[in-house]
Amino acid sequence: MTMNLIKKIGIVLCLLLASAPLFGCGSVSGKRFDRYGYFGTLTVFAVYADFSSEAETERVGKAIAECEAALAEIDSAVGSGTESDVSRFNAANRGETLGISRTAYELLGIAAEMYELTDGAYNPAVGNLVDLWGFSPRFDGNYTPTEPYDRDVQSVPDEEYIEAFRTSELLDFGAVKLSEADGKYFITKPDACVSIGGKEYTVNLNLGGIGKGYAADKCAEILSKHGVTESYVGVGQSSLRLLNGNNGDWKVALNHPRGSGKYLTVLASNVAASTSGDYERFFIENGARYCHVIDPSTGRPTTGAAAVSLFGGTAAEGDALTTALMCMSEEKTEKFVNEKLSDKKVFIYNSETKELLTNADANDYALGDDGIKVRDIRTVDRKRG
């Protein structure tokens, strides 16, 4: 059995300028600001400005500092820290009501909208399954077995636990109740539970992905407020928010899910971009790949698309939607994209068929692999335009 627990740098959304020094013309130059410690990953700010001006440099510095404060606030609301609102929810007794921050309330509201829009394909209540398969935050550092189902290395868990954790009661995110009263915000945990292995398990949430997208959105708002508009912010390897480019569009290059180099390049600006893939975190057992994206309908890692990228909407929505598309069959994916995502650009790569499914026009992107076949998944009427 082989195992890959490390997120490779630039594996999801790798911008051309994210891997090389920024530069500019005249008095305008580009600088990259890296910040660590939020969501257990790297946050990148790339900014073009007149850094020869003390006032301009100070303005950019204030914007970045405010973004850092926002990142800390969001991380404390939905991150993996033991005192975050989501962690407290997961540790709470069934039926318990907890006070939460406005940030957590707002983000959970977005998650609920995406859960409904995707008919549950995006489901934050897969927390128990994510942990069962060995992809929760507790496996990132000095891992110590604490659960009856824990193994020494990542491997396929016992079937009884998969079936227990995929019961409709534990995966009913719609049963998680949000409320507001007198300017305070609350969340009520469902009464559902499952007893197995001598332990009781309740509804467990995982908002890691959508939390990063939400953070990228908020930071972009802050940069814009301070007039830092020729910039972008990337949180982790999956969540990106582009503002203006210094000289036209940004060049967003995506690493190949099964090879070296970039398989797809998209020119874009003033848009959010998100990617989910089966190559970020995975293990291989008996020749089969098991990734960190869990399909709530099966209780198992997804097996369809190797990578899904989406340009449009907000980064928070994009993170949820790319996760959902990873969990859908090809037929359902095409229907969903045409009916609900026609205003966004979607790119879905199938590593088995070496086929790219997309609803984007050919001049919107460039392929970096001549072996990839492209299939336009738009309806006939839309193709005719």
C-alpha cells in the first residue's frame, strides 16, 4: 500500500504569479505576501501597487493586516481548533443548543443553501466519514489513535463503520437548526446518534473547504475597500479570489491531476475560482485510489472525476459546488451544470478517459496536454447560442 498525505504546493489552483516573483512597469510593481497559520495552510496575497510611495505601501499594509484579522476570525469560527464554533458543535451532546459567532452563522447559512441546491451532494455533515477514512485534521500532525476504528496507517475502514456513519440520521444536515435572537446567534444539534464499537456518535460537521472559500471572499472585499484592486488572494490550494490583473487577466494554471506540468490554463479577472480533486490527499490500497472527498450517498471516497474547477459566483459557493460535482455521476453532472451553473465556467477532468468536460467556450481556456479530449457538455440550444 502507498500513501500520500502531503498537499503538494500548487496542486490545485496554481497561478502563474504565485510561483514566480511579481514584477511591473514603471513605478508600479508586484509583491507577494505569504501568511501561514490559518486553516492549517498557506494564504497568498499578490498585489500590484506603487511601492515606491510610502502612502501606497502603508495603504497596502493596512489592507493585508485587516485581512489577517478576518482570517483569524473565520478560522476561530469554523477551523479545526478545539474552541472553534464547529468543533464545539461536534463535541456537543445531541439536541444541545450552542451560541455561535455571526461569522459561523453566516457561513453555515451558505452551506445550507449549497446543501439544498445540490440535493445533498454537498453535505457538511460528512464529518464522521471524513474522520473514519483518515482525512480529518487530527491526522495532519502527530496522529494518535483515539477512536475504536483507528488504524496505524490509512486503509479502507471496516464496512460496519461505513454503513453506520452513512445512516440518513447522521447525514441530515437539514436537521441542523440555526437561529437568531436579540442579535445573538445559535445552532442546535440534531438528536440523531449511532452506537457502535462501544461509543456513541452524533452529527459531525466538516466545513474546512467552504471556510477557505469564504475567507478568500472576505479578504477580497477588504482589499477592494482599501483600493487594492490589482490583486488576488488564495487560501490553501483550492480557494481563489481574483481582482483586477496588472495588465489584463490573471493567468490561472492548474497542475495535471495525473502528470507533471499544467493541464489547463484559464484567463480570468474579477472572479472567484475553486477546485476540488482526488489528488490533494489520498492513499492507494490494492491498486485503488481513495481520496479525501467523501460521497455522502455511498459513505466512500469519490471515484469519478479526478478534478473539478469552477470560475464564477463566490469562492465559498465554488468550494461547495466543486465538492458536489465530484460526488455526482457524469449524467447528473451534465444536467446540473446546464440547469444550475450556466452562468459559471466549469471544467471536469476524468483521468480514466482523459476527457475534459466543460461548458466554457474554446477561447476561454488552453490545454497543456495534447492527449486530453474535450467534450462540450452544454445543451444543443446553448451551443448554437
